[in-house]
Amino acid sequence: MSTERPEEDAVSVHRRRSPLVAASVAAAVLLAGGGAAYWASTASGGGSGTGSGAAAGDGTPPPLNLDGHTNGDTPGIAPGEPDPHGGVIYRAEGKLPQGPRSAHVYRASGTVTEAEVARLAEALGVPGKPRAEGTAWKAGGTKDGSGPLLQVNKQAPGTWTFAKYGPGGSDDCAKGEKCADPTHRPGGEGSAVSEKAAKEAAAPVLKALGMDDAKLDARQLMGAVRVVNADPEVGGLPTYGWATGIQIGSDGEPVGGSGQLKGLTKGAEYPVISAEDALKQLNKAGQGAGKTGIGGCATPVPHGDKGDDAGRAESPCETNGGQPPAAPEPVTVGGAVFGLAAQYVDGRQALVPSWLFEVKPGGGAHPFTITHPAVDPDYLAKPPASSAPPESGEPPAEPRQIESYSADGRKLTLHFWGGVCSEYAAKASEENGTVKVRITETNPDPDRACIMIAKELKETVTLDKPLDGRKVVDARSGETVPHT
């Protein structure tokens, strides 16, 4: 493909989140036990298997299956960010940059090894040998939960979390007192270390992660704990949604952190659109979405209501009494930077060419960043046709990537990542000594905006007879599913 074209009046922007949001995202990348992950992308879409981001043999990129963006409708809402489609329209205050002609998708693949976990554990000062527990690696930890604990998801990108002091594990807390706040722990008392000292303390951890050259911001404070946020550059481009956060206590030692352990590889190269065209796409996607706010239509668990109108009567989106939404309010975009933003590609996490827009909300509020894919819409995969009859009113079912399986007699449990607003079902067919499995996803209300949380989920299907060594194959991709 051709090389970059000159940028026209490119505007440099301050692309970091406000310190409060940066810390909250870094602390919430992976919930305790590996139950959920945050990514700056919608998790409501499925995968058709056509847009993995792998380069085609003839050099033509395959259609990119950007979950939640393939249909051009209401993208999801990132935790801690204002709803970019909540009754507003974005207007640039100056000329926006043209950007390059094309750019690559990057993604992590494979599984995390014991050696990789051991290297990170050593840098964090976590004792003991890593041990495999289900779909995660663990190092450290004690029976009473008081010791340092590192948890790493086995599947790429290897999302990890570290806590030096487990819940109730600090001996300086009064009996019965909650000790979840790291500012109440050893290393969390006294004065916070300087930004320079915090960066130096985080350096060994960043080296173990292969992020020696990441851009660092150590301004964030959580009491006496200073947070070092590291945003890597990938392929010479800034990234959004792929940050690592390392919390440094007043004693100069890491007391917490989160990020991704598995390295990224370059995928297919796609033509990209200008910042101006991406902004038009962003505004178009928000038309008619209505104001939702953070988690407006989302619920803590996937909707399981039955009936045509079940659940809609209780939807928190019905906040205006059914009245038409107010006219969109203009919000200023101060500039744009071409970079890579975390998205789901065919059900897996990846970094996708995107425009990072600096939004100036006004009223003294901190500027914040919103992103929109920069991949030319002609190269985005089209939503799969519904398997339901045209007049059935049923939402289309889409296949979902299966990460692993476990078996107990005739019970086969399939593990996968999914969104909080979708419903899932598992199916299996047994033929020629092979068990073909499939997870299908349906969105009961595809027109609503959904908070961008990915959860590690599982569905169980009953076989005709015990698995007994038979190979389990993903019917969507034809790939062998690994055993948990």
C-alpha cells in the first residue's frame, strides 16, 4: 500500500484522560478473580469470522469485523467517559488533520506462558512460583488473603492485576476495619513520593512488560499513593485504551497495578479516512440515539427478560417520559490525533487505527478524549444477515469466539468473552469423533447504547455421551478449542 500523505494543519492535542478517570480505568482493568475487563470499545457485537485483521494472501485486507461499529449505529459507552451520543453534536473549532493513507491493525494472540508471569511477578516483588488456576495464572497470595497477589489471564492479551495487600490483609488496620483503600495500607501512609521517584520505582515493572519507552504520566495521586500511567506507542502511533497503571506507595514500592502482558503483532493494513470524515461518522452514529449517560441502558447482567415488552418498561433509558429527544447540543472538538484505540475485532481485543478527538466540554470541565475508528467504512465487515424470518421480529444471532472449554461427564462448559447487554446460547454437534461447538449472541435491543464492559462468561451444553478424549472444534472458525 502507499505511504503516508502530508498532514494538513495537524493539531496537537492533550490526549490523556483527566487524572481521576485515568486512575479509575487503571484500577478497573480486571476485577478480582478475572471476572471482567474494560476496553474502550463496545462489547455488544459478534464475530462473523471474516475480519480477524490478518492480512490476505494477495495483499488485499479482509473486511474488518469491528464489533459494534460495522453497522454504523450507536457505539458503546466507555466507563468513566461521557456518552458521545447523548444528545450532542461535535464541531471542530479548526481544521482537522488529514492523516496517513493507511495503517495497520495490531493484536495480541496466543496464551501467556509461566515464564512471562514469573518475570512480571519478580519485578513486582511477588514471591513463589506461578500456578495455573482455571483460565488464569496466579502468583503469591496467602490463605487469609493478606499477601501480595498477581493474577494474569492466560488468553491474550494477558490482562493482569496486582495487589500488594489483599482485602483485610494489613496488620495496621483496626479489628473489623475495612482495608480496601491502599492509602490505609503500609506504603500508603505519609507523603507520596515525587513523580520522578514513582517513575523510577515503576521502571523494573515496565521493563518486564517490554514498555521501557512508554510515555509516562505520574501526576495522579490516590492519597499517599502515586499512580504511574504508561501509554505505549505501537508502530510509532499513540494508543488509547491500552494503558498500564502502576501504583507506588509512599515507601517507594509498587502496591497495585494492572495492564496487559502479551505483546502485540502487526496485522493487515487498511485504508483510513481523515479526521473530518471520522467526525462526521461519529455524529452520524449518534443521530437518534437519545441521551443515555454512563450505563444508561446497561444492566449488571445480560437481559434475560421474556416477552415483547419485558424489560423495556424498567429501562433506565426511558427518562423523558417517551417524549422526543431534545435538539443536539454542540460540543467543541479542539483537535485530533491519529493513533490506535482498543476495540474488539471478531470478538477479540485489538488496537485499531482510530482518530483520537480532544473534546472541550466547557463550564470549566476537564477536556476528555473520545475515539472513532479511522478504517475506511468500505473495508468494514457488514453485519451478517439474520437467520430469523424477515417478519419474525427476532434479533439476528451472531457467532462468538470460544476461548476454552471444560468437561464434566456429558456437561461441556464453553468459556468466552461477551458484553453485558447481550444474551448467549451454546450448541454442540457430535460427528466423526469430533464435537463442534458454537456460541451465539443476540442483542435484545440493538438500538440502545451499551456500556463497554467485557465479561468472561460461560455457557454449558449437554452432549449425547461423555467427551472421552474427542476433539472440541469451534464451528465458527474451524479451530481446535483448548481445554481449560
